[in-house]
Amino acid sequence: MKVIFETNQSRTVLSKFKYKIDGLTPSGDFEKQRNSLIRLVINSMENKPNQWDNLCQININWIGDQFINRLADEETELSKKRLDEICSMSFRFLFELYLSMKNDLAMEFEAARRFVFNNLDSFESSAKAQIEFAIRDMPISIFKSIANGESIESIKDFNAISAKAEKLKEEWENDLSARESRVDKLKNSLSEYENGFNFVGLYQGFDDLAKEKIAERDSVLRWLKVLSVIILLPVLAQLAIIYLNINDIASIREGLIASIFPTLSLAAIAIYYFRVLLFNYKSIKSQLLQIDLRKTLCRFIQHYSEYSSEIKKQDSESLAKFENIIFSGIVTEDGNLPSTYDGIEQIGKLIKSTRS
């Protein structure tokens, strides 16, 4: 598409010529209306260049550059003949706009078009010839241009295009069916994986809980090892002192007797906490066993919600044991947990035995 009116140069030319027209003094009613038509068209071209470029391609290609050059020529006098020719060229653009647009022209454009029709004989011969060409031959040229355009050629080839479209539609439908089949297979596979390894999110939840319990178990085990050393260390220290001073045992006898009570007290306290940690260690192992059981059960459940809704219609208690295990809390087995006073009682017994 050729563009003329949207360029900065053309808009400058249109603006300058509009002021020239405003400065003219018409000698009669004809010249006054002629000048008004020229100014109306030029003002619209300046304000809506995109509309004129899109709808007036025939005359843009024929006289577009000539029209702009006529308006830009400042040396030639604006005589009646020159103004009539500019008016006839403006009318050609206006008439093509009228033929090309879907809606009717605005009232002022329609009045300008009727003015040219009604005053054809008042124009100079060259301008009159252009106007007669626009009225008589230009509509045929416009129709011929449209008839030989790409859009009409596409309509002419409608049957071929329609057959091609049907073929493409059939190919797309076949391809879509194949894709849907693959998607359904993937969906079924994913559903099986989901049900097998992540049934209603339980498996992942139990797996996360198991990781936390494993970390807790390892921490307790480390403290058990530390307490084992603490329990044996005082006793080993006493034995080492006795061994190193075996020949002079009488001299360290009082020291050994004085240190035996704090040594045994420390060992008793360490043994108490060792029992507590040992119980916690066994409890955590029991909890891990229960968690592993739940994870194993989750692996074997397929379509539990669908299956349970169907089977419970026949027997409401059929899945009760499974649900009790899956949804029950983790048992800590705190019945045998030694109390704080157990350690105190042990220390008290030790003091009584030493006094006696």
C-alpha cells in the first residue's frame, strides 16, 4: 500500500495550502463554495491521513504525487484554472472515498459532492474533464481493481481452498485423536503412579515424617554413645589410679574413699539419663516401624476413594481396620518411661548403703 498523506512532508504541504485558501477573496458564490470544498478535503486529509491513504489507493497511485506537488507549488499563481484543477483532483479523492467506505459521507462532504455535480459547467475544461472521468469511468476502474485483487482471486479459488480446508480438518482431527489417545495413556499411567506412591498425599507426608524421625533417632544414638563413655570414664579413672599406685595403696586409701561417692553419683545420674535416652531411642524405632507400615499400605492402595465408596455400600466396616491404621496417631509407648524421681531414689539407696 502506497502512503502519501501520513508523511510529514505531505502534512506540512496540506497545512500551508489550507492557510493559502483561507487568505483568498472569492469573486462569487461558485468560487466561495469551490474554495470551501478544497479546504474541507485538505483539512480532512491533514487530520485523518490514515483514512485517506487506506481508502483512496486508486487515485493515490494515479495522481497522488501530482496532487501534492500542485499544492506545494508556491511560484504559480492561484488562478481560477489552477484552483479548478485542484478542486477536481480533490473531488476525485472525495469520490473514491465515497465509493470505498461502507458508511455514508458526513453531511459537509455530501454537500460538497452535490456542489460539484450541480456546477459541472462552471469549471474550466481541464478540470471538467477530470470530474467527468471521476463520475463516469473511475467507478469502473475501482471495480476492476477490486475484481482483480487478491481477495477476489481467493473467492474464485474457493472450491480448491474448501477442499484443502476439509483435508486439513481431517488431518487435524486424526492428529488430535492420536494425541488424545496418547494423553489418555499418560493420564492413566500418571494416575497409577499417583495412587501407588502418593495416595491422597499420605505417602509424601509419611516420608517427610520418617526423615524427621530418622534425624531424631541418629541424634539420640549419638547422645547414647556419649553417655556410655561418661558412665565408664569415672570407674576406669578410679581403676587406673589404683593400678598406678598399687604399691602405695595405703597412702591413697582415704582419697579413694572420699572420691568414690561423687564418682558413683555421677555414674548413677549418667545411667538414669542413659535409660531415658535408650527408651526414647526404642520409641523412635517403634514410630519409624509404624510409619514404614503406613507407607507400605499406601503403596498397595489403588483408587481408594472410588473403591471405598463402592465397597462401603455393601459393607460399611470392610475398610475400618485399614483406615484405623492409616489415620491413627503415631504411638510413642511412654508407659515404661522412667520418671525423674527414679534417679533420685537410686541415689538415695546408694547413700544408705554406704552409711551402713
